[in-house]
Amino acid sequence: MHSYATPYNIVRSQEPDVPVYCFRPERVTAAAKWFRESFPAQPFYAVKANPGVHVLDALWAAGINSFDVASENEIELIYNRFPGARMAFLHPVKNRRAIARAYHQYGVRIFVTDTQAELHKILEETGYARDLTIIVRIGVSNDGATLPLTGKFGANEDEAAAILREARRYADELGVSFHVGSQAMKPSAWATAMADVSRIIISASVTVDIVDVGGGFPSIYADTPPPSLEAYAAMVETSFENMFVLENADLWCEPGRALVAEAESLLVRIELAKPGSIYINDGSYGSLYDAVHERWAFPVRAITGDGRKLRGMAEYTVYGPTCDSTDKFPDKVWLPAGLTEGDYLEFGNIGAYGRAMASRFNGFGETEVAIVHDAPWPSLYNALGAEVIAIGSKATK
């Protein structure tokens, strides 16, 4: 992997014809350091957010040694790359083969469930092992989440109490978990969820060894800066102190976006420019999935292929590379005027659910990775970051 001072140097020296992930290892180190030293819970990195090995290696080097895994492939990836890593199989619905192999071949001892059926599936495939940590996922409000995740997973109050009582019979350690939604913008969401979960624990009349407050911790995007992470940490810590759990109960969390969003940006090339529109080599089937489907406001800057200066702003329709006519940004985008073929755009803070969502539709999807060391984007972890253009925003000059 080559290293450059900035993406400008990549353009000048390489003129890449495929999208390039610009990896900033210092951003990973800063995020990992904050979660390890300033957040009151043990972090389990949510591998689904970004399974890139360079990102995983940077997290491991920064002291993140516990992982939230959702499939056998993720388990195998972590097992082979990081001997001794702690893994929690936190997908609420798992096939039997994956459970058996996770336990017997890969040494996983932590499993989640939100149904009686899944609990007994875990017990059967592990041979009713006595060294299991069983986490019961409970459904909670997703008020304040940019991307709510309610409906698919999470036991309701009555179901959760029954599952907790049954799991307590078999589990070496018993835990509860919940998820307040993705890019959760209200720290109070954790206070509400933890109070609700505590009430369920009381109604179940069980002792709980672990409280897993899930993920949802935000990153910083161009249109909606979140509260400080310190506000989330304080809310979780205070709410945990008020929960009805053992005095020595462990507190866990599953950060994904907050750990790796700042780790990567995406450098794309303009392949065609028309009056009022541009065609780029990534889009809704690639790493810009969230920009298109969720209207996510990634910061973006232009880098001209020939070094010329751009002046003024203009509205563009932005199309992706595939033959699907819906492969385009849903809203017009304000970008520097005068963009043309051979110019580049850099989309920032795309390290979470960028590469993880990309496909090879139409034969596209080839990418490269390069290390860069600049800090152009706003950061949750320090004061660095220049003013950038928000997708869909006319305000930035």
C-alpha cells in the first residue's frame, strides 16, 4: 500500500482510473484511543461497519481486541488475523452450522438471542455447554436515530423476561443488549433504553452479569453535527449506575461508525461532464450507497486533474457508473463550477458502511487503497478539519 501526503498527490502522480480509498490511520488511532480511555464500556468493534484488513489491523494495533461479529465469514476473518481476539456472535438469527463452528472450531463463547427458539438452537449446537455467555437483545425506542433499526430484531418486554429466565438456567454469564438505531443523535436515547431494560430485568427476577449498550454512536457529517461523544459517555455511565444489575456487572458497547467513519475517504473520477450533470466512477451500487439511498451528507471536495483553480459554485446531477438509470444522487449537489472529465471528487468520512456496502454490479467495484496523512474533514476526536462542502448544501463558499 503506497503512502501519500494528501489525495492531491495521488491525483498528480497516479491519475487513478478506479476509485481509491484514502486511508488515514491516525484517525483510527484517535478514535480507538478515545473509546478505550474515555468511554465507560468495553468496546467490541462491529466488523460489519468496515471489514477492510488495513482498518482492522489499525484497530488491533490501537488496542481494540474485542469484536462484534455477525457471520461465520467475519468470525473466520478475525480468528485467522488476530489470534486470541475476543469475539461475540451478536447476530440475533444464526444458522446452526455457524453456531456449531463458532463454538467448536473458533472458540466463540458469546452469543446473542432475542427468541426462545434461537436460545435453544444455541444450546443444542453447543452441546448445552456450561461456559456460554448468553446476551438477550431487547427491543427499545429508536427515537433520535437517523437510521432507525426497529422491527426486525429485539424481544418485547414479555418475551424478554421469559427468555432471560430461561437463559439464566444455562448461561455461565447472562447479559442484556439493545440498539437505539444508527447515527443516534440523542444521548438521552441510551438513558431511556437502559431504564426500560432495567425494568425488564426486575420483572424477570434474574441476575444480570453484562449490559451491552449496543452501537449507534454517531460520526460527524457535513449537515448534522452530533453532540459531543463525551455527552454519550456521561449518559451511559450515569444510566448504568441506576440499573438493577450486579454491582460488578460488566458494561459493553458495539461501536462501528464512530470508530471507523473518519478512517477513509473515497476519491472518485469524473468520467463525463455535461451542462448541469457529471458521471463518476462510483455510485449507488458502490461505496456511495448511503449517499444515494439514505441521502447521507458526506463532506466532499474537488481536486482538478490539471491543477487549475475552480471558482464559484454550481448545481449538478451526479450519476454513478452503472447502466441503471436510478444510479444517481437523489438530490442535486452543490459543487465547484467548471468541473470536467478527468477531475476528481473526494467524499470524506466514508469509512463506515462504504466499502462494506459496495457490490460488483455491472462489473464495476474495483478499487484501490492508499494511505494519506492530511486531515481535511471535521473530526469528533480533535479540532482539526477544514471547512468543506455539504452534499446538497449551498452555504459553503
